[in-house]
Amino acid sequence: MLVVLATLPGRPDKRAEIAAALTKAAAASRDEEGCLSYAFARDLEDEDRYLSVETWRDQAALDAHFGTPHLVELLGRADELLAGPPVIETYPVQI
């Protein structure tokens, strides 16, 4: 299993658009084969920092995720919605 943690620095003037885009992407991602969980949250100390917590069955499922239309669309809007690059960390977990 893989756990993916991401931090996304949002643009303050795009909060509503970011929320809509992340909500749409999360819902679609949860329906993917191999997605065990997928959620976004807003940082309590910085309302323009968004956090993603995902769990995936394996690397193949995560790799497939990056080619899905909804993620390609979201990543294509990164320059418009984000104030900087996201920080994405992946951790293999044995259970």
C-alpha cells in the first residue's frame, strides 16, 4: 500500500475555484481502481494551503491515477490555481 501526502499552496483569489476543482478531482479519484482513500483538507493555520491524503493499493494504481482525465485536467490548471509547486511525498506502508 502507498500513502501519498501532498501540500498545495493555493492562490488567495482562487479559493472558490480551488475548492470546486479539488472536490471534483477527489470524487473522481475515489472511484478509481486501486484507490483506497482520497481526501483534501484546508490547513487550519493557513487557509490558502491545501492538504491531500491518499492511499493506493500499489504503485501501478497510483501510476494509472496520474493518467486519468480528471487529474490531467486538475494538473493543467495548477499555474492558474496554485501560488507555487505542490510538494508530494509517497510512503510505502506494510500492513
